[in-house]
Amino acid sequence: MTFAVHGLPVARGIAIGRAVLVVSSRIDVAHYFIKPEEVDAEIDRLRVARNAVAEELQKLQGNVALMGPNEAPHELAALLDVHQMLLQDEVLTNGVKHWIVERLYNAEWALTTQLEVVARQFDEMEDEYLRERKADLEQVVERLLHRMKGTAAVLAPTPPRRKRSADDEDSDLTAGDGIDAPLVLIAHDLSPADMLQFKKSVFAGFVTDVGGRTSHTAIVARSMDIPAVVGARTASQLVRQDDWVIIDGDAGVVIVDPSPIILAEYGFKQRQGDLERGRLARLRHKPAITLDGQRVDLLANIEMPEDTAGAVKVGAVGVGLFRSEFLFMGREAQSLTRLPDEEEQYQAYKRAVEGMQGMPVTVRTIDVGADKPLDGKSVRDDAHLNPALGLRAIRWSLADPAMFLTQIRAILRAAAHGEIHLLIPMLAHATEIRQTLSLIDFARAELDNRGMVHGPVKLGAMIEVPAAALTLRIFLKHFDFLSIGTNDLIQYTLAIDRADESVAHLYDPAHPAVLRLVAETITECRRQGKGVSVCGEMAGDVAFTRLLLGMGLRSFSMHPSQILAVKQEVLRADTSKLTAWTQQVLDSDDPASLLAPATATQ
Ligand code: PEP
Ligand code: MG
């Protein structure tokens, strides 16, 4: 039966494919694809873990048998028997093998996937006693996962199958759709680190139950340039493994088990999207100059040094934001040291510089905390705390000067290989500025003392806290350029958690207060001859291109996937005609109502 689930659109386009459910488990589980030749070894890992757990349970059973009824009630012995039975159960073992052999999931992912399948069967049972066995099954699977920890293969997210082309979508979905079908990922929640892992894989689209439009999970999804919907609330409970799913990333709708008519309609939309992309690709080598001759820098936001290839491909003239924290995340799942050392970071920044082939690279120092935990565990687990207002970004760095100095030294060393701009996130206080600058000086002196080569950097601050936007004078005294982080500026100005889908309708980039802070920052920087750019999601949203141009912005940093669409807007704009309209928007109580008509008249 066809049904639809609604959420928030985060990345454009239509994806049609089979659902792959990533189930949240109490244990942090790595998800990756193995290579076909690794299937036997993976099944073996599972077998070894199962034998070890069986032995563990046997020992427990032996101990219980030696205890008196006061120490170990009968129920305990019976429970251990049930656990042994579940461990050997064919539905579990065969199902797990199925996901490994047919889908090339790593053993942990296969286990949690099969757990979900069987758990749903338990949920549907009428007998209460049997229904409650679900908890036992979860415990058995957790024992297995614990056993397997530390024996994971090196991550190998190799695509197991080709991506279905748009032309395939007309075909009968039930016929021959096995190994060649595209896959779409459905999850309750994915950490930014998980997303990074999936970035290297084959998914044609994403859906998560939670998250707002500018949550970091959504941002990484957007950087993958595949249709995605977040905040779809119950999607991961309603969709089953292998269901056919349409993700409409423009409307924020997920259609499950679509009828042939719906499928044909979305197949058409998908082809239209492909045509539009093809058309935009022709703008790749065209300089971004407005009708009245204003040159505009369209820069890329990246998460990893390897993303520079995609940035160059779409004609980015530099990197405006390298979110360096992604080098620090998800390392445990890859069996790496907790933090990257100076050499590893230096190599990463150097790769980014080399990747940009002489164009500038803006490296932002680590911004973890809030919805970007270092490890898989959410900081939000501490329900009484508000992580977005806590130890995040520069606050985190200043609280751990050794870690910060390591990063600064690595960046300064990479600056010997090309133009690097050093960007500091989330500053709000003059004392933070002073401490940061003195640590940068200290790092430089350390390198001199060690006789290590390093290069000059331009220093920039992010304006993403209202307090910073209201005290620009202090910032402009110390920094060469400012970069406006609208994602956080909106979050902190409107007091709306950017990752919380329940208040997503109030997260409004066109709120007059936000527009005023953005406009004043741009004006003040220009007045003082300092560089200014916008690197939040607003910079890549074509609905705001003309307004930002009208405010005087000439430097936009966004995901490479958005550069060509924004370039099209730039090429069609005449900034000399935007001043009066921009003022009207800034003076309005309802700026959003003015944005669309102005775009149409250009
Ligand atoms: C921002 O806040 O706009 C920004 C670019 O930083 P991040 O999204 O990484 O918080
Ligand atoms: Mg930010």
C-alpha cells in the first residue's frame, strides 16, 4: 500500500530505490560495505563471536546451576536457556548471513538489521510472553556486538552495485530489482561522522526521522548532492528493509511502496532534474560576473581534503570553509587514535591546499560540540544540558590549548605550500579573541624554535553569535576578514535549535533581525576595506543570492553542489538595480514576501 511521510527538504532532486534501514542500537555500530571477497571472512567473524558468546552463556549456566535458589532464582536459568536458543536461532543466523552475502553489509550492520526485522515480528505477536522475548533477543545481539568490537575489518565502503540510471526508472520495479537496484538510506538519526562514512558509498538518497535543515547531518547530506529529507519523524518505523521508496528532496516527502502511476510521475521529475543539471554544468568555466560587471567569488565548503576535487570540478575559486572537525570525528570506528596528531593534520591541510591548485583554502579550526560530537555518542544524552550553548568550537579549543596548538601548528606548516586563511569559529568575547591570537603567536614561535617551515596566514573570525555581529568594531581591529556563519547566527538570534525538527518551522533565515545582522556585518567590513563572506547555508540558497548581492556581498561559500545554481543567479543579476529593493526588504516586517517577486523581475 502506498503511503507518504513528510519531513524537511534538505537536498534537491528525486531518488527512487530500495530502503536500507540503519537501526539505532545501544552500542555504537560501524556501518560499511565489505568487498565480495571478504564475505567468508565476515561470516567467520560472526561465527567466532557466536561461539564465544555461547561459551560465555554456558559458563553462566554452569555458575547458576551451582548456586542455591536464593542466589539464583529458577527464572535466571530459564532465561539463559532462552538466550542460548536465540543465539542459535536460524532466523537470526540465516538472516544475518543474507545481509552479508546479498548486500555486503559488515557483520555488525547485518546483525542490527536482522535484529530489526525479527524485532518487528515479535512486536506483532499476540502472546505477551513471546512479545517480551524481544528484549532477550536485543541482549543476545548486544553480547555479539560487544564480542565483535575490535575485530572489525578496515573500513571498506566500496560500492557493491552500480547506481541505477534515470532511464531505468520506467522499468517494472518488482522484476529483476535485486542486486542492481539503487539504495536509499533510512535512519532514525545519523551522526555527522556516520554521514561522512556514507559519503563514500552508494546511496541514492537519505531520510532521517530527526534533524533540522541546517543540522550538520543535513549539511553533509547536502554536500553529497543527493536527495535527502530530514525530520521525517516516524519514517524509520514505518519503512521496512527493502521497501521501494521515493525521496522527493524538493518537497520533503517520502513515498513508500509507490504505485506505477506515482512512480512514472516521479521518474519524469527525476529526468527533468537531470536535464537541468546538465544545463547548469555548461556554466562551469564561466566567470561569475554580474550583468553590471561585478566579480563574485563562489567558494566551496568542504569536509575532507578529498572534497577539493569536486570543488575544482564545478569551478570554485577557492575553499571558503574547510570544516576541519570532520578530521577529528568517527575515528574510533576506524580504529584510529582519538585525535589526529600534528603530522596527520598537516598532511590533510596540505592535501587540501594542493587539491585547490593554487587557489586559497580557508581552514576553520575545530568546531565540535552541539550536534557534532567527537565520538558516536550524542552530547544531547545529557538531557539537562544545552550543548549548543555549551563547550563548543573555540570554547572547546581554548579549554584544551594543547589540542588547539597542535592544530594551529599543522595549519601554519601547511601554509608553506599555498594560500591558507585561518578561520576561528564562534568567537563572542574580546578575551577569547586575545587568548586565540596569543595561542596562534605561540604556535608560530614553537615552530620557529623547532626550526620548522611554516607560512603566513590571513586571520579570520566567524560571525555566528549575535554578540559578535553587534561588536564588529572589536573583531575588525584584530582580523583580516570575517565570515558570516548564518546557520548559527540564525540559531542564536532566534533561539531555535537548528537540529531540532520540532521548532524547524521557526528557523527563518529571512527574519528581519537576521537580515539586519547580516547586512550590517557586510556593510561594516566593506566600509573598513576588510574581506567578508557568507559561509552558512544561506550562501548556497538561490532564494537569497540577489539579496546578499544587494547587501554588497561579493564572496559566497557553499557546497560545491550548489555553486552552479548560484552562479546562474549571479550571471542574471544587475547589482546596480538591487540597492533600492534590498533596502525595501531590510525595512520590511515580512521580508520573505518580497524575496520571490524581486527575483522574478530581474
Ligand atoms: C554556520 O554556522 O553558518 C557555519 C557555516 O558553521 P557550521 O554550519 O559548521 O556550524
Ligand atoms: Mg557555525
